[in-house]
Amino acid sequence: MDNTNEIIIFKPDRYPAFEPDFKRFLSPSDKNYVIFPGFCDVHVHFREPGFSYKETIETGTKAAAHGGYTVVCTMPNINPVPDSAEKLAIEQEIIDRDAVIDVIPYGSITVNEDGKELSDMDVLAPKVIAFSDDGKGIQEEDMMRKAMIKAKSLGKMIVAHCEDKSLIHGGYIHDGEYARLHGHIGISSESEWRQIERDVRLSKETGCAYHVCHVSTKESVEIIRQAKKEGINVTCETAPHYLVLTDMDLKEDGFFKVNPPLRSEADRQALIEALKDGTIDIIATDHAPHTIEEKSKGLKDSAFGYTGIETAFQVLYTDLVKTGIIPLEKLIELLVVNPRKRFGIPFTNDFTVWDLSYESTIDPQNFISKGKAMPLIGKQVFGKCILTVAGGKIAYESKD
């Protein structure tokens, strides 16, 4: 870290020539503000077009900037699904008009994410970050093989939501102790790791670059660890909630419902070890806002998904860094360096300024996001975003 008039510039070892132009925006302070490179989230749901009552590109990017993020990648489970140049253009027009940070969309793997026919990948490839059918996943092996062969030919990555629908059996939380104690139908860990096992094999067969979304189980971690040892071109991400919560933290409240579900303590510990040894490359938020009504129908009937992009760094810094589980350098590698490197996102001088000594309680009334439902309401956290600058412009500035 470099000290400049009580302002500390955090320069990750693997971030080339980070030289933020902060003096135009930030006066010297009597507090030890820390300047980080802008965080990068490769997995967000900003819901527009199609579901703007949940979130919009404007509210989503302003919320991201509040969380310290300066670039995000938006998933394609919107309406219309970006499976052609014409449909992608609808989303891109909104991004160009309303985004306050960089937004790079995904293209869908299949038409309408129905898993039956490949999207117009040739035309989409230059315009999207990668291809994903997030929210559904590719159920048929032959379709995933075709997608990987095509993506490989285009130099693009397949980013997979891994969920074998044949193994869900009506479940809606983890098939673990809480489900047994409270009479709920569980989602097996196998529904996730079995499809990862399949896709790793297909990645090896086709040579396609492959990235696994929101890893949540110990078995998934071990499959990916072994694949990396074999030299297969695979990476993965997990989300903050899988690192700090388990199924035994559940309450009879839809605010706790997410997919994949919160898993066991053994799974959580396996994820933490995978962060430490490099098996997990990236932490992405899977920011998935819904209305309060959609999240107020109990564990069985509420919508899957959490709001989380505004609190991700605070939660991770509080529970992983301040507790000594991982160093701050490692957290920034997971939030900044690795996602940019893996996804080919340029390294920039965009930055975010934090007061790491500031202590507060998570309160959704302070969120910019339309989504107010998440399981960590009331949690004590450290860190406050003071300023986020993207593309030479202020994307977020604290008014306090």
C-alpha cells in the first residue's frame, strides 16, 4: 500500500500499473481511507428488460457502485432473452443510456434458454462476455457438447448454472439437517455436482473454456480441484452467502431462499479451503433482486435469490479478512484481479474508496437496489464505501 496524505492506495501484486486519478475527486482526510481498484462482478441479475419492477440497469448499476463495483456482467435470464443480435440490442440500448458503470452482457447458450436450439452464437460472440443459460442450465449432454464446440470455435467461454432438474424432486432448500428438522423438501448436493462432473468431462473433450457459477458443495469443489490438476480449462466462482451462512442459519422466511441453497457447515468449510488453495477463482455476488411480495411467501413458495451487491465487500471483509481467514490481498484478488483476468476484462484505473474502520448494521432501507430482501439484515459489518469512480466519472459518492 502507498500512503498519500492519510489516503492509502491498495495496489494488488497482480494488477498492472494501478494509478488512480483520485485527487480530482477526493480531498485529503484525517481518516485512513483506502483506495482499491474497482471491484468486478461477473454474475449479476439487473432484470431489465422484462422485469424492471425487480431492478433496472440504472438502479442495479448505482447499487453496484455503492458496493464498490465498476464493472459487472449481466446474466441473460431477462425478457427478451439475448439469443440474437436484435434481442441483445434491446438490452444494450438500455445499458448505453442508463448504466453508471461498465456493464457487459452475457448471451444465452440456447434460444430463449429453452435448451433445445443453440442461440445465434456466431453473431453474439463479439458483443457478449460469454455464453450462459443461467437460471436454468443445460440439461441435455449433447446440447452442452454442441455449445462447447461452438463456443470453442468462437474463442468464448461457457459459463454454467449447474443444476440437474431430474435430481431436484420438488426441493427448495438444502437436503440437510434443517430440512429434516422442519419437514421441508431438500435439494440434493448431487443436483449440482453431477452436472459439474459432466461438464468438466465435456470441457476436457472439446477444449472449451468452462466456468462454473455459484459453487456451493464440497463435492463440486473436489471435482473442480481435480480438473485443474489435470490441466482442464475450468474455473469457478462462489458467492458471499455460501461463505458466511449455512442451512442451519435458515429461518422460516423466504428472505433466506436462494438457488443453489445454503448448504452445510462442511460445505462452507470446503469452500473456504478452496478459496485459500486457489480452487475457487472468483467471488461473484449473484445479485438477484425480487420484490418483497415475491420473497414473503415462506421457504417453499418464495422466489429464489438475494440482493447482495451493496453489502458483498462489507460481509467478506468482516467475516473473512478481519477474522484472519484470508488476507485482504486475497480478497481483492478474488473480487478484482481474477475475474478480469479470466473473463478478459481490461484492467483500468477505475477505483473505489473505503473507510475500513466504519462499523454499521446492514439495513436494506439504505440500499439503492430495488431489491430489499436478503438474509443478513441486522448483521454488524465493517467498511463504508466513500466514493466510486468509473470511466473518470463519479458513479457513487457518500453523502454522510
